[in-house]
Amino acid sequence: MLALNPEHAEAHNNLGVVLKAQGRLEDAAESYRRAIALKPAHAEAQNNLGLVLLEQGRSDEAIRCFERALQSFPGYGTALYNLGIACIWREDMSRALRCFTETAQAKHAHGRPVSETSVFRSRLKHDAEQLQYLTEQGLVGAEWCPYHEALTQLHAKLIPSETGEPAAPNRVPLSPVEMQPIAPSFNRLIYVAPCETIDGGALAADLDSAAIESRYLATQPEATYIDGLLTDEALRRLRQFCWTSTIWKKDYENGYIGAFLGDGFASPLLLQIAEELRRRLPRIFGTHRLTQAWAFKHDSARRGLNIHADAAAVNVNFWITPDEANLNPESGGLVVWDKEAPGDWDFKTYNSDKARGRIYEWLKSQGAQEIKIPYRANRAVVFNSDLFHETDDIAFKEGLINRRINITLLYGHRHRP
């Protein structure tokens, strides 16, 4: 395209996307700048340039790019979310939270008809449980009873009994008429619990930072775990936030559901934890800053996350569900392999369910060994994000507050050879 038309702004932007995927950041930035020069109001190119600058550690310039993208395209959710990440890097947490809140409100707090044409059985089960819990706790009123009834009836229709076939497809097609009564699952933030920072710190005061850093750095590739990560109050607040906040909007075939920073998962306490980790363990995190965070809730009747690696430098994965919910104390945690993903594999290759067979074959060829970390409440696993990992077998009690909840924090960007 560029050979035929060197003045085609979109082609320069697309070339930048390819170059960035190859790790050629300077070349990608030049392509984005060329697209912007040809079309100054090119919001996507501004956003893409901001991402390159952020990866290069140039957060002030990145912020200006995201701001220009939003000026050209008000309501551009991707740029608003990325602006929030950049504000974290500038330690402007209040503005970051405003960006994430606005992103979540635009995505999930509206009254428009749903556009989905299918529903996950696991979503119906969770949302019915959660609304029942909110009602019992007095956090929502009787006006939500018809919605709860719609969820319960549809769940019963699609899953006649809890002993139904677990191998049945999780996603079920529905007509617009069938979808409309459960619209709040998709376009409402019915309740979001307060989750404020903690004076004196959210991480346990007695964490031995030097010992944790030494264990992590002594293992090649790097991996360790920390017990008693959070204070009792921080753990309590996170549990209440996850149990009651209706932010769980991302469905997966395996039955777990996710909440991301741009879905309402961002909170003052979460960002406090992320920043305290970086400051308390400087030999692990170095200059790496938070790039993404999410939480997953699991359904005991189904399996957890398949094998994958993450596009970051350091991964922190910690668990908050009470131990008494776990029916097998020797399992329920994380399995990490001791071989890094090949440097020439891209994100889709090492983070795709379709690539599972290839990943296992490669690990076998490398003689990789499993590192199995059993589930414990308030335990964090800290490891090199290039390491393949997956959820161990899970067997937790039924019920909302017994669902296995893991929280993931990603720091920095993947090293490119």
C-alpha cells in the first residue's frame, strides 16, 4: 500500500502496529508519527504512539499522546484506559482512578439494549448468586427482585440440575427476547463497593523483603511465593469488594469470569497494593511499573485457566478466598514451568487456547519441570512473566463466597531478544 501511496496515513499506522509487534519500537514510533503528520486527528495513531512511548518509559510524552487522541475522538475508551495506566506510572493515582472509572461507566453503566446473542451458563450462575448475596446483605433493594428471578429462571432452564453434564458447552445462544430480562448482567454496575487505601500500608508489616528478593533472584528462571502478603484489613476489604461489586463482565469457556481495571476492578486499595509491592521489593521489580491488573472468579464445577504466559516482566498472582472453601489443601493453586517462552513467540502464540498442544510439546522437548504451588489464602506467587503457567486442579465449595478468587498484577514489558 505504501509503495503505491506513500501519503496513506492508515497504512503508516498499520505498519507501526506490525513493527511494534516485532519489538522495533523506534521504527514503530516513526510510522505512527508519519501517520499523524499526514492526518493530525488520527486518534488511533496517537494512542498507538503513546503505547510505544510508555513502553520506552517516556510517560509524560505518552500522556500527551493519549490526551490528543481523546481530543480528536472524545469517548475513545482505549485511549482513556491507556491514559489511566500512564497516570499510574506518573504516580497520579487519583487521575488514574478517574480514567478507569469513566471507562467502566461507559462500558457497563448504561441502559442500552444488550448486543450479545449468547450467554455463558457460568455467568448466570454467578450473577444469580451475587444478587442473592447483595440482597441478603441489604446492599440492594427489592427493585432488583425481578432481575434476580430472571437470572434464576434462565439458569434453571439452561442447567436443569447442578449435576448436569459439565462437558456441555458453557456458551449458549439466546434470542434478543430471552436476553433482555438479564440485561443488567451486561450493561449495569448495580453495586460497586468502596475499597479505599489503608493508612499505615496494605502489605503485612513483617514481610521480610530481603529474604523474598533473595529467593526470587536465586531461582533461574525467577519464581517464588509469599505467605501472609496483606494485612488482615486489606484482605477483608478486597474480599468484600470482590464478593459484592457487580464488575464481573468477562466470560470464559472454562467457567471463570474476569474483572479488569477498565471494568470497575480498579480501586484505591488495589493501586496501593501494586505500588507498595514495587517499593517494598525493589530488587524484583526494578523500574518496572504496573501495566495491567485483573481478577478471576472460578466455578468449582469447571476448570481454571489453561496454560499460557503473560506479556510482561514480572507477574504477581495472589489468592484471597478463605482456606476453608478449598476442599483439597494440596491443590487449587498454580502450576508454573521452569522454562521461559521462546523469545520469537508472540502474544497470540503463548497466550492462546489453540496453542496449548504446541506449548506442552515445547515444554516436553525442553525437559521443563513443574513448580506446583498449592492454594493458600493471602499467598502470592511472584514469577518471571515469560514462564508458562496454569491453574492447578480446583475443588472448592459451592457458593459465592467460596469461589476461588485470584488477583493478578503485571509489571513492565516482556524482554525482547
